[in-house]
Amino acid sequence: MAVVLEAITHVWFAGRMIEPGEVFSADEAFSKKLIEGKSAKVHKVVNQKQSANDPLEELKKAFMALKLEELKDLAEKNNVVLAPEDNKKGEITLKLIEAGVTIG
């Protein structure tokens, strides 16, 4: 099962550098190592009332929890055209939202 984490330091994961403060997911074993090494912490929702009222923020969080390749696959399945320079999760997430793509 995947664990949603927030990077405390720069983390090299899945072929890319994750910046401090960025939210990502990893398997339980790797998550445990990152947490023990103080490179990441379990991500917590700061204000559940706010996020419950803002479905767009929830959708952004759901997209950002996916891996880069998963986002690219989702874009391809939904006919969202990505430019070669669209290689960051944030950029792809915005294009998916603009195209009206949802999860589930």
C-alpha cells in the first residue's frame, strides 16, 4: 500500500528530484526509510473543512499523489495533449484539470 508523504529535504525518487514541501507517494518500505532518515514525513491535511469545501483542491491533491508516469498515462487516455516540456507533475495536473479530467 502506498503512503502519502511530504518531503522535508530533497528526495531522489522514481527518477526525479522531489523538492522540500512537495507531496508524493511511495511504498511502505521506502516510506519507512525516508521517515526514519528525516527526509520525509507523513502528509496530513491541515484543514479538512476547507478541503472538503473545495473539490478543486482535492482533485489537485489526488493528481499530485500520482506518479509522473501515471499522470502522463491519464493525460494520454483522456486525449490531453502534453508538450515535450511538460515534465513536472504540477504542469500536467493543471492541464488535466483544465481539460476537465477527474479521478474515479
